[in-house]
Amino acid sequence: MRKIKSSFSAPLLVLVIFALLTLSRYININDLKYRDSVYLSMIILQMLIFILPGVFYMRLRGGDIAKRMHIRPLKIREMWFTFCCLCVLIFGSMIISSVYFRLGGAAGEYTLYNTFVPNGSRDVGNAIYVIITFAVIPAFTEEFIFRGVVLAEYTGYGVLTSILMSSLMFSMLHFDLRHLFLYFFCGVVISYAVYVTRSIVAGIAIHLLNNLYSLFLDGAFRNVLQNPNSYAFFVFVAVSLFLLFLLLSFGSAESLLYTAGMKGEEAPPEAQKRAGSKISFLFESIVSPPFLACVLFFLIVTLVIDR
């Protein structure tokens, strides 16, 4: 498998995860007697669906894939940039959701892969289970696959292709056609953060905090959207803050990359020059049979199975 192109093998891994995730829908974990057993079962399912195939894939691929996964802690100077990216993600998601709501879409509740819904109980014990199951574990498992393995596999195709392909497959993972662009936007922002910081920890932190926002604060956001008197002002504030933190992230990214260059640090593999055009690399990745199979699988689930 080491000789197979990564534009073929990476989406093949994602296709396996899509299949396992779809099969998990037919496991009725709500029939379990105890609440902690339900959450524990969901955690185990996520580990089996993401971590096990990912580790097995890395063993088959061998080579230096682990070195290209940006597994290192965040530096102090990178935390401000990571915070800016988190704000870009949250306020950008608000804008996209606002536009969708204005066009007649209903603001839906938080779900995991459009399948699992957190328990509505507000007691402390349940909140801890919900945070671990619906925020912490998904942040680690999804980032391990999409900003870890997948992003690393596309490093040879350049920054544009690696970010777009990992984000496209990440957006399809949630099997939600209506919010596909929203998830794609989230994938691009997180990939951008990982690329600049060269640390998957930045992606995990942003993903985790965004999950917590979706779990506990998104309800208030939906209430604001449903109030016609506050809608226009809210959108104005969200757009202003989005643009502000976007500019701040660009400035911080420039500073981080400049500092890395002055210290003589080697450029990330995806940023290094290579033979071939960016468009040709992207086209090769998009027309890859496993990636097209991922798209077909996503359409079948969202347009046929979920209807």
C-alpha cells in the first residue's frame, strides 16, 4: 500500500469511516439500561470508527506519515492566532447560519453526525458525560483523521489541495446536505490554523471549543435569529467581528511564518515548491475514484437513506 498514491488511499480511508459511521446508525444504544452505558457505548463507537481504521491505515502506509501529522504542542506565541481562528470559525458559522435561516431554513439542534442527540438533562453528571461524548472525543477523533492523517497524506499536493480535500471530506462526514457549506467552512478554518501553527493541537483546541459553543450556547443564538427585531443588528455585529478577527488572524499568521523563517525553520511539506500546477494537483485529487465514491456515498445517505 506504500506505493499507492495518497490521492487514492486517503479518500479510501475516509470511505471506510463513512461506511462504519452509517452502519453505527443501526445500533440502538438508547436501549441500554444505564445512562453512563449509553455514553460509554458512544465513546467506544467513535474510537472504533475513527481511531482503529486510522491507526491501521498508518501501519499499512508506513513511511514518515506520523512526522507529517504536525503532532506537537502549541507554542505560547501561537495561542493568540489560534484564538483568532476560533473567533473566525464561530462568527463565520453564525453568519452562514443566519443566511440559511433567512432563506427559510430551520435552525436545527446539535447532533453528532446527524444521528446522535445529546440528552436534554441539565444535571452536572449528565453535562460531564455530554461534554466528553459530544465535544472532547469528536474533537480528538475527527482531528486525528482529517487534520492529521488526511492532511498529511495530501502534503505532496500543496497547501490548496491539502486544505480543500481534507475540508471537503470533513464536511461530508456529517451527512447533512443542508449544512454542507457550513461544515466545509469549519474544515477550511481549522486546516488553516493547523497549517500556520504546524500543530494538530490547534485544530483539536478550536474544534473542542466550537463543539462546546454548539452544545451550550447555540440555543441562545437560535432564539436571537427568531426575533425579527434583533436579527439585523445581530448580523451586523457578527459580520464586523468576523472581519476583525479574520484580519487579526492574517496579521498573526504573517508574524508566525516570518518568525519561523527568521529562525531557519523548514517550511511545511505542503508549502514547499514542487513540479506541477496547483490546479492539476487539485483536479487529480477530485477525480480520484475513492473520492468520487465518497461523494456518491454521501449523496446516497443524505438523499436516499435519510429521506
